[in-house]
Amino acid sequence: MITAQPPCFGQSVLVSQKSTDKDTKTPKITDKDKAKNHRQGQIEKAPSYYSQSVSLCISREGLKNLLESYHQLEWCSSHRLNGLLSLVAYLTSKNRPTGFQISGELAQEYCSQIKRPKNSRTVCSPLPVLQKIGMLEIVHKALWRHHLRQATVYRLAENYANRKIEEKTSFSPAQAQKHADAFGRKERRLNKKHPIRAGILDSLQQLSFADSARPIIAKLEKQGTEGIVRAIDCKEHRCTFDNSGTVNTAISSLPRELKPHLRQSGEAAGFHDISHAHHCWLPRILEGRMDYHRDMHNGAWAICILLSFDYLSKNPYASIFRMFVAQDRPELKFPRFEREKAHLLDFLNSGDYYTKWIEDDEGKTDRDKIKELANRLLNFKTEMARNIPLYRKWKSKFPLVFGIIEDIKNSKSRGHRAICIQLRYFTAQAMTAALKELQAMGIGAVPQNDAILCQRIHREIVCKVLGRAVYNESHGVCCKVDGIRFAP
């Protein structure tokens, strides 16, 4: 029988020596040992959570209980719950009794949606889930028409409207960075939506007042003047767009006394405006009504054909419907519309627009008074406008155009302000087209309603570009810019 003998002393020494030699060798660095980009694989790990104090209208536990009670369990994870709390903090700061606008894209920048839900009850987007649990209410639904674009208007529910709770939340580093970079993300989103915005802000930074403006500023005691002067002197400008696309900046309400004293990049600057801007869009409104009748006619004809075929399938002996289907589609003719449009274009493109409406033969009526009344009269209520002689003269000369305007004013959606929204939309489209062309040329320009501010050395170029934009948008009106008529 062979028995295992213990190793001798020398052998044990040799083994220990080999093991020590192996331990003293430098280990080979492999890809597994290298630091990875994500936080879990770094050699020195970043802190896993950041604590931040925010103002909320509901506590973390209350929000979690609400989500669980409405079977929204997929939103109850720590990461999703932090994202919803970040969004709720933003909504708490923006809440107003009349509501606030917020788009789905903005909400998803605070809290991303669930792309692959595991439960059919789960609401995938952050705003609908807050509406589902009763925290948000819809004041007005989103409007997306050719002349009006408005995001959905929300407001916090009554139980949460007047509540503010200071609570410390544990955001991850990425979520804390999202919360801190909210302003920068808003700027990038607005510049993406409105490509001309970045160029307008650059042009606003170049504005300054001449020394001759300081005594006038001291005399002016208007409340809005202080904010305008601070924005120009401190370079704290803003650029926003309303629902019709009109640009609003700090100089939108600039007093008339300060306009001649503006400087752009140290050079003299001036405003170049469109004469009778809102009246230039009257042919466009008439043409839009003609397009509307064409679409309605084509749709009605298609429905009649479908109903006829359906009736023929049930009654094969219906000869009348066979004749109806066999005949050609009648073409719409608008002789009155075409004549009035041609008359209106000729009236707008010849002579001075306001002087033509002076009623007395001796010419004693002041043109400035007619101009002021004509610019305000389009937005009056129909009952009030019919009592004014100038409006009655308009309607007798162009009955179809002003009949359409009265129909728009009498609509239930916006009332008599509906025509104002359309006219502002057409003006904004023309200004946007002109600004795009000027920015491509490298000319700094700032819009103000129906005018553009630029250096006086660029006056001729700006007037030509603006006149061409109005001609294209109005479908044939050669407008006056700074009193000079420009046509393409």
C-alpha cells in the first residue's frame, strides 16, 4: 500500500518562492479593467444622487400614492418619479388662474415618455398622466391652423393651485443637470422653432442710444420706458413670438420720441414700415374664401358620387342616378369674385390709399385722421363699424370683401378679434420672409410690428426686400415702404 508522503522542507520552500514571484509581477491591464464612460463603470464613482430643494404642489409620497391609485405603477420607479417631480416643480412655478401654455416637447425635456409600456392601462406621456391622476386641467385645447398656432393651455387643479411645499428631492446627476439647464434648453427649442430668432437677438445686442437721447429719457415718465432703456443699455433683450407669429421684443413699445436717437453698431438706425399693412391682405382674404368654396364643392361632389354608387348597388333600375354619375363635374365660376379682386388690386396699387377715402370734395379732411380711423376700423365690432361713414363707403365699393370680413367677425371661435388674428398672421409671414432674406445677406434687422429697424445705409436694400415679401404674401399688392412704392 502506497501512502502519500508529506513534501519535504525544500520542496515547500520552492513552492512558496514560485508563488511570491508570480505575485510580484505587474498585472496585465485588460479592457475589463479600464474605466467605462457610464457612471457605474468608473474607477472613482460620481455621487449617485444630488439633493436639491424645490417648490412643489404635492409631496413625493402623495404623488406616488396618486399614481398607484390610478394603476400607473410604471411611473412609480425612483427615476420616473424624480422626472415627474421635476416637471411638477416647473408647473408649480408657471401656474396662473387663467392657465399656462406648455407643449408635449417641453414636458418630455423634464420627463421622458414610456416608449414600451408593459401594461395597457399605463399612460405613456407625462402631461396626460398628470391629467389622468387629476393634477392638471385643460383650459383650451391646442389650435393648429394656418393663421393661429397655440399649444394646449393647462392649469393646476383647484386642490393643488394654491399649495407650495418646499421639499428636498434626490435627483440623479443627469436629472439635476436637466433642472439646472432648463433656460438653455428653452432657448435652443425656441431657436429651432423660429430660425430667425437667433439673428434678431444678435441684432438687438448691437442697439444703443445716442447721447442726444438722454435728456428725452429723463423727461419721459412712462412706466414702460425704464424697462426699454434697461434692456438696451444692459443688453438684456428678449424675443418672443405670439400665437399669430408676431415678434415681440423690448423695442416693440419704444416711444416715438426715442426712435430717431437709436444707433446700431454705432451707426444711425431707422425704422422702415409698410403703408396700410393690414389693408394689403384684403385680396388674400378674398382669394382664401374662393379656395374655401372650391374645397367645399369638391368634397360635396365626392360625397354625392359615393352616395349615388351606393344607391345604384341597391337599386339597379335607378336611371336618374346613373345620369348623375355619368355627367361631368361642374366647374365653379367666380366672375364677381374675380372682378372685385382685380378692382381691389388696382385700387391698392395706384395712388395714395388714404387720400382716396377722403369724402369731401374740397379736401379739408385731414389725411392723418383718415389713416388712424382706417387702421382701427377693421377691428371694430360689426354693429359699431356700420355706424361710421368710412366703413359704409368701404362696403359699398367692395361688398364681397367686407361681407367676408363680417362673416369672420361673427364666427363663434374668436368673435370680432378673429379678423385681427388673420391680418397679424399675414403681416408676420411677410416680416419673417423679409428677415430671412436680410439675415442671409448679413444685414442686422429688428422687427417692430409692420416695420423693420436697420442701419440707414441699408435703407434701400431693406425697403426692396420688404416690398417683395409683401407682394408675394398678398398675391399682387405693390405696397409702399417709407412712402416709396416697391414692386418685384
